[in-house]
Amino acid sequence: MVDIGYYVILGVFTIIGMIISGKLKSKFAHYARVPVSNGKSGREVAEDMLRFHGIHDVRVIEGQGYLTDHYNPTNKTVSLSPDVFNGRTVAAASVSAHEVGHAVQHATAYSMLTLRSKLVPLIQFSSSIQQFLIMGVILGIGSAFGHTMMLILVGTFGATALFSLVTLPVEFDASNRALAWLDDSGYLQGAEHDGAKDALWWAAMTYVVSALGALVTFLYLLLRFMGNSND
């Protein structure tokens, strides 16, 4: 029941994802060369935004790698990659403010972030068994058992699609919070603010592609399962 169509969808969205990822890296490389007029580093921007929102229990730390920036709600840390943590550029300001946007979501119990957090254990389990289920279905491990495996496989991809779709409003909302604060606070205005908006838009597109890929894959497998069930 898993045929070449699945791999075509996987290949198409992998290629699209690589193109978007390349564009994102290009944008951030460009804005990482555009200094901010206030001279603030990414760390300083993050700390100032946290203070503005009255959040005093979140630490801003320096992480490793490139574009590995994230907010960890478990230990309440905003981890910024070295270029962002130390950078005094439009890219550094936009990324650090975006990650603090997630901290603000957490502090205000933003509903979609709460839902996303609750889905994490499910998506971790689903991801861990998907490849084994796919191989089992392809190898045709017993017709009746294979049918059950396909049903479980559809369910795991449904969970992946749901998680990806829930992630979209979480990411867009964090960017909106970041851009609003950068503008209202006067940190970035005019061309600098436009640059931050452009960079964060391309970052959001990576999540859009991921969500579309997960949704299309789920619908394809669901239709295949339903079609075979009616045979």
C-alpha cells in the first residue's frame, strides 16, 4: 500500500525544502552583514525584550552551530547561536527577538504553544516507529497484519501533520511579537525593520513547506488505505 507515490511526494518536498532552506541561509547571510544602528548585540536585544515583558526567570545563553537558535521551555533558556548571540546585525536582532517571542508565549500560556508542547511525546513516538512501519508494509508482512500496520502508519503520519500544522501559528505569532516589539521599542525601524521582516518570513516558509509536506503525505496514505480497504 506504500508505493512510489509516497517517495515522489517525499522527494518533491525534500527538494522544495532544500530550496527554501538555501534561500533562508542566503537571507540571513545578507542581513548578518547589515549592522543595527543602535549597536545592540543579539544577547542584549533578547534580554531587553524579556525585561520589557516582565520575564525574569528566563536566561539567554550562547549555543553552538548555525541557525540553531531556540527557546527551551523546560529549563527556560533562550539559546542563541554564536553569530546571533554576539552579532550586532539585523539578522541577530530579528532571530533573538523571535526566540524571546516563544518565551513570551510560554509566560502568557499561549494556547497553540501549550497544545504543541502536549503533542511532543506523541510526535516523538510516531517518528520513532514510522520507518519500521513503512518497511513492514512494503515487505508485506502478512496481509491482515500489513493492513493493521498501514492503519497505524496512517495514524502516525496524521500525528506528524497535526504537529506541523500547530507549529505554524506558533512560529508566525512569535515572529509577529518580535517585529511588533522591535518596531514599538525603536530597536529596528525603516529599512532595518523591513530586513528583519524579510528574514523572519523566509524562516517561516521552512515551517510552511514542512507542514504542507506532512499534510500531503498523510492525505495520500489515508486515501491509499481507504482505497485498499474497499477492494
